[in-house]
Amino acid sequence: MSNKNRRHTKTQQMVLDYFENTDGAVSHEMVEKSLGDSMNRVTIYRILNRFEEDGIVHKIVGDDGVSYYARCESACDHDHHHDNHIHFRCEKCNSINCLEQSISIDLPKNYQMTNINFLITGICASCNKE
């Protein structure tokens, strides 16, 4: 956990373990389903929001309007997420994955970008093999 002032709880560790054992991005519903009755819906929302604040996960808003969360691979923190990369949602299996290609946009003078949400939809490599 990146914020040393925060208490590390058993429930946070359960959600963190879930992220460490899952590929791609997951929704709140997917986390809730995986953890079963071990914690309630509101607790999961709070943990996901705290993880995003602490730079542990980044949020991806899907074209379906659902928020998905993916583990941050680089040194993210509360002030800056290094997640300005392409996300890909498979139309067949509905998986969302982070692609390593970064995005660079030249904005007009005096514009400052703080976040970008770039989502491509299509068929992933696994589903394309079928």
C-alpha cells in the first residue's frame, strides 16, 4: 500500500490478492462475485476508491458505462497515475486489457491534460484464435 498513514486491513488484502491473481481489468461486480459473502458491496467500493487514490489501481470507464479497475504496473501515486495508455475491450469475452502503447496528444497552447480515457473495442487475440 502506498499511503503509509492508512491502515492495512484484511479486507483490503483480500481485494489486493484478487487483483494480483487476475489478468486484465475487473468491475466492482466481478470483485464482489469473486469474494462472495466475505464483504459487502459498499466496502468493496471504498476499497477500490482507496486503491485508485493510492495508485494501486487505475479506473477505466468502459463503453458500456461500467467502471473497471486494473492494477497499476508503474509507480503511480495519488497525484499522478501513469495510465495514459490504450485499453482494449473484447466484444466476445468482454475482457478489458491494458495495452502498453502510450498515448501522446499535442494540445493547444495553455491546455493541460490530466487524464485520458482511450478504449478500443474489437476481438482479443484469445477469441480470435477460436
